[in-house]
Amino acid sequence: MSATTSRIDQRLERLHTLYPKLIDLRLERLERLLAALGHPERRLPPTIHVAGTNGKGSTCAFIRAIAEAAGLRAHVYISPHLVRFNERIRLAGTLVSDDALDAALAEVERVNAAAPITVFEAITAAAFILFAATPADLAIIEVGLGGKFDATNVIPPPRAAAITAISLDHREFLGDTDTVIAHEKSGIIKPGTHAITGRQQPDVFAVIQATAQSLGVPLAARGRDWTIEPTQDGLLYTDQHGSLALPEPALHGAHQRDNAGIAIAALRHSGIAIPDAAYAQGMRSVEWPARMQRLSTPLLDALPPGSTLWLDGAHNPGGAAAIAEALADFPGPTHLIIGMKQAKDCAEFLRIVAPHAASIQAIAEPGQHLALPVEQIIAASGGIATPGPTIDAALRRLAADGAAKRVLICGSLYLAGVILGRQAVVAGEG
């Protein structure tokens, strides 16, 4: 660990002590801090704001890939990170350096002067400082949690407010029904923007539509205002501006078509000029870790020759449905290795994916943040799952008969981070 990385960790630890709750969905603390910092959030390039339960990160990745294929410089703010904290902030196409991140956090600490602030609010302020100071053509900002009272929602009206698939998650903060959660997510819609949404349940769509109508904001909705459908050799996207013939995206799963369509619609309604060819190139070049990501050495080496190993961070019922749809499209059986975070709806996740699994092993990796104990995963499965209880042991068990297998590791972004961190360290990247 470098001295700068150590300083960043120490700053984050100090920021964690400034507020008793890790999450407190209010805006006044950050508004006070940003005012003291000279309002960097008002000096951003044209912005696309992305909210939703599932697909936010993938949609941001599609927007960035298309923008960069067009030769544009894009800032990106996402959460959480999987391996390195720097993954959260991308400046004009490049991950923030340790020195730049340390300097921004130092400025936040200095100006905040130990006033109450959550760590996510402080990180958001640091991102806006960096974005305001670095020239770029576009800023892509992912909501952390919810929308209406999320720290990122202090920004002025964005060019486009995109809302991806909504389902039940973070109910302790956002509410117990999908319509209540939809109301919170729709809070990123502001007068003067364009709202975009993909495939939604009818009651959820009604909330999004009502919010847009109440604010006089045009809403571009899949199936009504734009479509994206499979063709013999790829996809066809169509809206009022015309049609785009596209290849299948590099991100696997039918649900990624919806995320790709939302990204395209957001860009086409934002007023940012994108050549048609850049949309196709973005589909080919898009990358997003732990979203049906195919893994290679060293973990794949534990399985017999001819096996494939996949990783997905899905962790809620909506994510489970996307996994189930992807597994249904795979030929032949898939073996699941599942580790989950505490407070997630483990039983519902397993209910959705279990019918598509040849076997299920429950794991809890050392270093996996708030890992749900293996015994609780097994109980939630109704006894279908068996104990891994670690990734290494689970892979050895699957390899014992020497037959090639398809294996998917899923259930938690924190688990995904541990898995990717192991791969990076062995590969000499960490």
C-alpha cells in the first residue's frame, strides 16, 4: 500500500466518525458543505443522472462506452467500488489517481471542519470538486441510494434523468412497496430535464409517469417512445429520431438490452451529438465487472478443462430474475455458488434462481463485508443449498468428478469484490 493510499484510508476512517449513521437520506448537510466549497456541483459538464434498483451501473457503463466511442471525454461517478476505491470516480475517461483523490478529500475535510456529514456525502463532494476542475464533455452520475434524497440529487437539472428497472431493495430506507420505492427513485426528475425509463411494472411506470407529468417533463418510455428488439444479427433500436442497427452488447443477458436502450435514449434526448457508428461501437466495447462476467485464471483453473466460470453481483429479487432469465438462455445445466449480504431477501432470491440451478452451494468468504452466514443461506433455500462453505472448497467439490461444468458465482457485490480482488492480486494488478 502506498503512502497516498494509506492517507486516503485514514481520511475515510475520520469521515466515518462524523455522523452516527452510515446512511441518512437528507440533503441539507451536503448542500451546506457544497456552498462552503463554492458550489462545484454547479460547474459540471452536461450531466446524465441514473437511478433505479437494478441496472444503474450497467446503464452508466453503456453511456460511457458510447460517449467514448464518439471521442467524448466522460466523467463517471458510481458506487460501490468492487476492488479499489478509485473505481468510484472516473475523470475524463481515466480512473482518479490516488494523489488527486487524496487532495479532493483533504479539501472536503478542511472545509467541512468536522461538521456532521456522512461518508457518502463527503465522497460525493470530492467527486464534484474533481469534476468541476477537470474539463470533460459529459458527466455520468449514478445515484447511491433512492433518488429524491440521495446525495447526488443536489445537482442542477441534468440533461437526462434515466430510471432503470425498479424492484424491492433497501426497504429499510426506501419503503416496503415497489410504488413507494418508485416515488423515491423518480425524485431525480426535475423541471428542465428529459426523463427516460425502460421496462417497468405497470404500477411502477404509473408513478414515474405521474412524476414527470406533474413537473412538465417529457418522458421517453420503452415500448411507447422507443424500442429495442433482437434481430437476426443483433438489435434494432428505434425512436422518434430514427433507427439504429446494433450488435448484441458485450454485456451478457437479455436484461442488458433494456439497459442499453435506456443509455441510448438518454444520450439521444440529452442533446449531446453522437454519431450513429458510436452507438454500435459502444455496444461492442462496453465493460462492467461482475455483471455476467466470464472469469478466467486463476479461479477457473480449479475446474476441469472445458468448464466456464461466471460472476454476477445481483443480490435482490430483480437481479435474481435477470439471472434466472440468463440461465434459461444458457444451454445445459448451471451450478450456482451463492454468498449474500445480511439484510437482503435471501429466501426470495433463492426462490427465483433455484429452479434454474443444477446445484447450489452457499459460501461466506473471508473479508466479505457483512456476509450472511452459510447456515442462514441454507435455511433460506429450504435445505436445497449445501455448504461450500468457501469458494475454493465449492470449486473443488464441483471439480471432483472431472466433468466440465458451467458455474456462476452470485448473490453479493461485496462477494464479487472479494473474487475480483483475488484475481487482480494473482494477476499482479492489485
